[in-house]
Amino acid sequence: MRGSLCLVFSLTLLAALVGLPLSVSGQDAELPDHVFPLVDGRHIHNLTDLFIAYGEAGQDLDAQGREMLWAEMLETPYPDLFNTVIYRGYTGELRHDYRQDCMIRFWTEIWPRTETLRRLANVAPVRAINARNRLFERFPDAVLDCDVYLLVAFSFSGKAVTLNGETVLAMGMERFQPDTDRLDIVLAHEHFHIHHFHHFSPVGELFRIIWAEGMAVVASQEMFPGSSLGDYMGFAPDRMLAIEDRRSDLARFLLARLDSTDLTLRRAFVGMEENSLDLPPGAGYYLGEFIVFTLVREGYGLDELVHWQPDQVRAAMQRILPSLIQE
């Protein structure tokens, strides 16, 4: 409780000093300690605190007790969030097995890092507000009509996802360190997606998601400059080298499949896990960034590119990708 009150004070002070969008109405004062109000009725849900509280309450229990507490403290208050976001919409036996895996990983991977998680819980709401403010400064017409959920995600760093018919931004706090810029970069990346998706749908043909990720990578560079290209994509140096070594073949492969709607192919390009197509994980981020940054060098601004229609995007890819192909 004391930590939450200190954080509320810090958020309010920061808002007053730099004009960040934080609301403190009488109705907002009745919110739970882990929910922080933004303007226009939106909120930051710092569920990281709840995962920490679960760990503290369950550390001396056996496996059965921990599972009962998991349901009571985490799933029951947020059933749709767990089913849709954390459990990835899985059903039946797949959901059961994945749920068990999440609980095991909490105690073996997450709980040993609880002090890091606690530090992140203290700073992440302020940094989320800062990322929103950076986006509004760069794109004054942006619409960020979404809540932000800071939680233990088990499978992603950050993503925009539909929850009960509304788009929300979910951030996996266990993927970050409190003293690096990576959290700010991913917050910028995902907030830009929210803005961009008001003008462009990433659903459908493969070229759409490649464009969306490339735009978000370049936007995060503009909003939080000074990091390496690998940092903006979430790549370790060896992964970046693996993609660069194959970029000619990757560009040729993508160019021939721009209109594909195959979900396995889509996931292979933008997923960060190994895939059955033997594509380097995250290759779509690299190719998308190359395409968008080429356009920026040609004089286009993101303010203009964010409004591009699918036919413009596809034509640009057909023009730019061949420059990566070595005959």
C-alpha cells in the first residue's frame, strides 16, 4: 500500500511538471491501488503488483495451494484478461497444459527475480505515461483509446490485443530491466501500433504486418533516439548478424509472398521463436524497418506514411525490396 501511495504521488507530480495525461478525479480516487487513471477514462493497470503479492502469499505453500491461490488472486479478478491475453485464447487441453506451464514458470523463472520485478512495478507506470506523452508530441493527432496492462505475460514483451471488444496494450514486465531503455522502446513501439491501426489494418496479406512492424520500429527510433538498431528490434547481436547474412534470400522470399495470407508464414516472419520455415526469428522486423527507413531517407515523414493505403505500401515494397537482393 505504501509503495502504491508513493507511486500515485510520483505520477501526480510528474503530470504537473511536464503536462502528462493523468486524471485524478473523485471517481478515480476510488480505484484499486494498482490502477492509475489517465485522461479520457483510460487507465494503467499495474498487475505486476498482484503477481508479486501472489508470490509473497504462496511462497510457503505446496503446489496445490499455489494453484488454488493463483485462481483466487489472479484469475478470478481478471478472467478475460487471463484467457485472452496470458493464455493466448487457448482452450481445452491446450489451455490446461499452458496454464500449468505458466504456474511452474512463475516459481522457477519469475519469482527468483522478484526484486527486479518489484523495481519495474515501481517505475513502469511513469514510463508508460512518458511513452504516451512522447507519442502525442511526435504525432499530435494520435488517438490512444486503450488501457495499458503491466503484467507477467510469459510469452511476449508487449502487444496490442483485443480484450472484450476493445484494444488494450499489454506489457510483459518480466522481459525488462528497470535500468535500460528497452522498456521505453517497447512502450513506444506498441503505443505507435495503437495510433497506426486507426489508419491501417495489419490483418490480411503478409505485407501488411511487415509494414506495421517496420513503421513501429522507426517510430520508436524517433521517439527514443540513441539506441542500436538491434535494441529497437529486440535482437541480440548474433540474431542481427544471422538476418543480415541472409537478407538477400529473405527479401526474395518475401517479395514472392507479399499477398500470402498463410498464418504460419506470417508468424514465421514476425514471431521471435524458432519456426518450421527456417526463417530467422523476427526477420520481418528487419525487412520492414529497411523499407520504412528507405522511404524516410527519400524524404517521406512518418506523419505521411502512417496514412498510406495498402496499395501504396505494396507498391513501395515491390520497388524497395529488390535493392536487397544480390543476383
